Amino acid sequence: MRSKLVLAALFALASLSAAAQVAPAAKIGGLPLGVGVGVSDYDLDYGPSRRMIGISAWADYNLFHGLGVEAEGTSIFADKPESLSRMRQDTIKGGAVYKYHPIFHIRPEVKYLIGLGSIDFPSHNPLYTHDTFTVSAAGGGAEYRAWQNLYAHFDYEYQWWYSYHGPRALNPNGFTIGATYYLRGIHKHY
């Protein structure tokens, strides 16, 4: 008789609706869009003394659980080495970005982008000092929440400029430090 009562009680409990969470884990409002700007320090992969600095700007749009699209523009134009008096590298790219959930308040990310690269360079031929190439880039970095919707941003990017001087690819790579502002606020409840 006791086992029948226990079994009936279990069935009764199982048929009750269960609420796993009393309050939502996060309140999300606005667009899932982040815009950012930063200072970039790159190895140009061109000539001697080849480090230069510039600026980068980006926009990320979150599509689904951290997976999104990113558009990014970078212009490396300052701190020119003496031997490269006419040097500038500009890129505009777009592609996929994945931002993992925060670990100890740091949100890691990876990206793969494709676009165009424009280069001005010193040349013995005054009629050929500029060219444009197809570019792809892979990178990774992290963001740290600095204040409300403002995040400190750090990333590393490695680029492939295809068919630069024949079969050789030009491979600029470098770091960017900046900030990203998210138009969608995420306010966690603890």
C-alpha cells in the first residue's frame, strides 16, 4: 500500500507544471549592434623597418548566440619608416565573428573576414606606386566590460593579400586596442 501511495505522489508531482527560473537571466533591449574604433600597430610585411600605426573602425551585428557579422576598415598610415616614405595600407573587409560568453568578465572572440586592400608604396617607376588586392584576414581577441555598454577591445589580425608580386602573398599583421559601444544593453540579474 505504501508503494502505491509513493507512486501516486510521484505521478501527481510529475504532472504539476515546473518553473525552473523565477526571474529572467538577462533583460535585453535595443539593436544587437556594436560599433568601435581603435589604434592599430601593424607589421607591414614590406621592406625594412616595417612597423606602422593607424586606426581601425568596426561594426558587429549579433545574429544568434554570439555568432554575427562584422564590417571593418583599417588604415595604416602613421609613423612611416624613413625607407618607406610613400607607404600606406588600407583595408575594408566583412565576414563572420563569434563572441563567446564572458569568462571572468572577458569575452573572447574570433573572426574571419574578406575584402579589399589598397597599398601606396615607394617605387622606381613613378607610374606604379599604388595597387589594390583581394584580402582575407583571420583574427582573435577579447573584450572587457569597462562601463555599462562600453567595452575595452583588443584583437590581433593576420592578413593575406593574394597575388602580391606573382604567387607571393603579402601578410600584414598586427594588434588593435580600442573600445566598442553596444547599442543593445544587456543587464544581468544576479
